[in-house]
Amino acid sequence: MRRRFHTLDVFTDTPFSGNPLAVVLDCEGLNDARMQDIAREFNLSETVFVLEPRDALNTAGLRIFTPAHELPFAGHPTIGAAVLIGELRASEMLGGQGVGIALEEQVGVICCTVRRGQGGASQASFILPRLPGFIGDAAEAGALAAALGLHEVDIGFDAHKPGVWSAGNPFTFVPVASMDAIRRARPDPALFASTLAGPRPAAFLYTKETVHEGSHIHARMFAPGLGISEDPATGSAAAAFAGVAAFFERPEDGDHLLVIEQGFEMGRPSIIHLRLQAEGGALVGASVGGAVVRISEGFIEA
């Protein structure tokens, strides 16, 4: 059966940068195994399958697959699918306040807003379906450094220490002291699998040194167990990073914007906007957003 698909670059307004995504629209009759086959064929960080919603009040249902596994939630597929649905169904309404889109994922219903930016590229943001939570301590710094191809002195800065956090997908967050160190990171597959937490561990490395003056965090993400040697932009990690930032930085009450740059070492520069709301010294809300560029469309026989 011929099934329509689109590819998009997410967390960028420039074609051939950001995080590429495949979105399959005609998904009737596809079972889990065939969706996994299609995701493996596209061989991108994630492939999204758009389904009819279970609740007619919502816009669509999403299934999200890496080349190796299904995910209950992921950021750049949510952003990319929301923009594509908005452009295909309500393009004329994307100016001004934009269009609200509700997407059913395994983690819950995710509320998105899609609008057209001043430069012409569409943008989307979503409210975190759940606030991030601390899962547990990470391995000690020396073991983490060995697993990541770094030196123990490279791990940590200010009050930031490694830990495992999740807003739907768990990540080991590893603060790195400098841009030089984060660029040197080369995970050792065997040590990575045995040192980091979880059956399919993922590591989000971050430093306060940045390439762009307007950015606040420079990051890299590795998840070989998910079939992702390195990811150009990781929205679900940015969602969980809201918890990391609130815990270690203790922001004042109010709204705060953190600009996260990722993918630069891969030649796929990406910009993620993470907004935090703090109240009474605690994180009470957060959202993730970014721009999207449509790249191609066609049919896949599956």
C-alpha cells in the first residue's frame, strides 16, 4: 500500500540543519512491527506515525519510533508533527496567535501551539505533559568520564552534578566543564551500556559555554541503545532539563527562557527554546519550542 510521508528539519529555520524527522500520514493497517520496519528504513532519530485520535476532541494520535524502539514521548517528533498537521489542515490560520493542536502520545495528551514566524518558517511549542522528576543519582564522575571518553576533571561545573531526570523519557544529565571537553566526548559503547542508568541508557551532556552569544546551554545527546549514536536535537531531554535547571539554578519566580544549542558537532546546528515558570521557588510549568522546515514529501510502499 502506498502511504504518504513528509520529511522535516526540526529546531531550525534553515534547510538541512536541525534534527530531521519523517512523518507518515496514511497509517491504516500498520502494525507495530511494520512501523518499526519503516522507522528502520528511514533511519532517522525518530519517525512519527499519525493516527486518528482515540478522543474526537483531540487532533491526532502519534506513535513514535527510533530505528530500534518505540518511545512513549519525544520532543522533536511532537514539534515536527504539530507543524505539519497545522500547515496541511489550517495553513491560513497560522498567523497571529496560531493554532492549537492536541496530540495523543503514550505519555498523555500534549497541547501544542503552531504559528508562522516573522521569517516565514513555522514554529511550534508544547506544554510539558508532566513536570520533570529526579529519578536518581548517576554513576560517579570517574566512571562517567571513562564511559564518555572524557577526564574526571571534565565532569561538573558550579553546583551542577550528574543525575538522572525524566519528563517522559529518562536521561543521565552530565554537566561538562567546558566547550573543549564536550567536543572531545567519544562514548565507549561497552562502558556506556554498563555505566549509565537504564536498559537503554541515554546521556545528555551540557555546558554553559556556547557557540552563539544568545544561547545559554550547549549540549550533545548520545543514545546508542535506541539506535541513535548522537542526536542533533532532543526535545524530550530539553523537557527534562527544565528540572535540572530549576534544581541547580534556583530561578526567581516568573517566566524564564533558556536557549539550548545542540547538533553543532554533527554539522546539524539546532536551537531549542525551553521556557520555565517558577513559583514559590519551585518549577510549576515548562514548554519546549522551535522552528520547523519542510524538506520533502512522497510515498512509501508498506
